[in-house]
Amino acid sequence: MISLYHKVQKIETLQKTIDKDIRAFKRHAGLDCELHCAECCRYEAIEATSIEFLPFAWHAYKLGMLDYWFDELEKGIGSNCIFSRLDNNAWGCKIYPVRGFICRLFGFSATTDKNGRPVFAACRVLKNRHPEAISNAGMYINGGGKVPVMASYYRQLAAIEPSSGTRLVPINEAIKKALETVYFNLHYRESA
């Protein structure tokens, strides 16, 4: 059985791969997020797996912040991700370096059609404000250009932890489950 620490290392390695693949796609497709946008964080029905937030939970433990994040989740601040800053004086993600896969892949990855071909899943903001760039990205993909395919990374994630790597739940529930996993794993180990 793989230890929690080694799971976190494997997930972080996969996060680095995603980030590298997204950077390459953005460069080749000529796309990027608009500065200080964070519109993707406004979506209230974001779903994720708990395992994709294990690196965040691990770092929260290392920083002595597990209780803080449990308290933030208990406040019940709505259905938006607890890490999103959506007020007028702030923007973006509170934990950007350890954000989940869904956050990394959103807007710059593809799904697949019934024939297994990639279908670019651009964000609404880019579609509305930069239709020519979206068209160019589509031509890049149709011409054989490499685009990150979301399902591919989630399959790799599921290989690390089959029991929690495939179950999508509301994002705050996924975050809470990741915190609980780290909390109970480490407290169980300490009491053994």
C-alpha cells in the first residue's frame, strides 16, 4: 500500500505535467487567461475529486492550517469554491500553487467526441472576448496540435487512488474530504 506522502508526491508530479502541458498548449495555440479574470471561480457547480486536493491538504497540515481550513468550510460560505476570491478588492485563488486538477485544466484542455477526437473546451470569457484566438486554437488542434485531454489526467489520478480518484463531488466537499484524509491518516499514524 502506498503511503499518503508518496501519493502526494505522485499527484504533485502529475500537477507539474499538467502545468507543463497547459503552458505548451497556450504557447502554441496563442491563448491565455485575461489578467485578473477569475470568472471560472464564479461557477457554482464545480465538481472535483478529493484526491486532486491531497497536495493542498498535505501542505495545510505541514503549515498547521488544517483546523483553519476546516473552520472555513464549516462557515458555509456558499457553493463557490472556498479558495476563490471574488470580491472587488481581490481576485483569483487563495491556494493557486496547490489548486486542483479541475482548476489547472479548465479552459485550456479538451474533452473527446464519440470518435475519441479532442474537442477544445475553452472558457466562456475567451469564447466571447477572443473568438479569433479560439478559432486559431481549434485550427491548431485540428491540424494535429497537442491539446491536454482532461480525461487522460483524471485516469492517471485514478491510478494513484482508485477509490477516490474517479468520484466527482462538489468542490468544497472534495476539499473537505482531502483535509479529512490527511487529518485521519496522520492522527492514526501518530496514535499507532
